[in-house]
Amino acid sequence: MNFDSFKKTDLVKNITVLIDKNIPLVANLANISRLLEESFSNVLWSGFYLTDEVGKVLYLGPFQGPLACTTIPFGKGVCGLSALNKKTYVVPNVHEFSGHIACSSLSNSEIVVPIIKNNNVVGVIDIDSKKFNNFNEEDQKILEEVALIISSLF
Ligand code: SME
């Protein structure tokens, strides 16, 4: 797979090229997790948590990075709050975020964006960084557009 650029400003364009609606969801999410890693600077972990409808729980999905927590109830940690409240969280310092779930002690900042389909959260995009304050409003805007594209795969 050849892309001219892995710049984050090209992410939406690149994802549109990358995804294939004729293959299983997990195959698309696996490649997207890598594309996210390539497209942002200082990424420690990038990937997905996916909703289990019955339990209102997020389970670990495709990702790049260190081993991670497998189960996050709605409302817990940054991912669980994003899923519960259907909103993006940009966290400049995870150590100051009450309830943050530390999967890796190396993580210092993160962004979590809900993936919403028919008004239900089907999963979240989670990107963690070793660097404090690694994500900003521009990243939020890009990733919310990405989440909208990904929602069409569910
Ligand atoms: N930091 C997240 C947990 C997921 S890992 O960082 C991969 C949270 O508090 O939701």
C-alpha cells in the first residue's frame, strides 16, 4: 500500500483510500490503527476499543503499541467516559485526569473519539502519547471526521 504522505492533514483522504467495505471490519480497523500511528507524532499507542452492546463494555480492538487493558466499562477511564457521554476527550496530562486507566505507565497524554452509528457508540478511537499535551483541537477535528468515516463500516 503506497501513500504519498502520512501527514495528519492527509489522514481523511488516506483512510478513504485504505478502507474496503467488502472485507471484515477487523481487517479495516487493523490497517487504520497503523495509519493512525503513522499520521501523528509521538504516538505510544493507537487503536480501537469496541462496544459490547449487551454489557455496555468496551473490549480491546485492533491496535499498535504496548499490550493494553482488554475491558473498559462505559463510564470508566477516558475511553469509557467518551463512550458514555458520546464526546471527544483531549487529555493533555493523563495523570491529572480523574479515573484515567493507566494501561502503560509511559502514557502522558491522549485523545479519545467516539465512533457513533445510529446514535449508539459502537467503539472509540484511542491515541496515547509519551509526550504531554500531544493532541490539540485540529487533531480532534480530523479524528472526528475519521470516526464518521469509520462508522460507515459498522
Ligand atoms: N488510557 C485509557 C485506557 C486505554 S489505554 O491507554 C490503551 C483510558 O483511560 O481510557
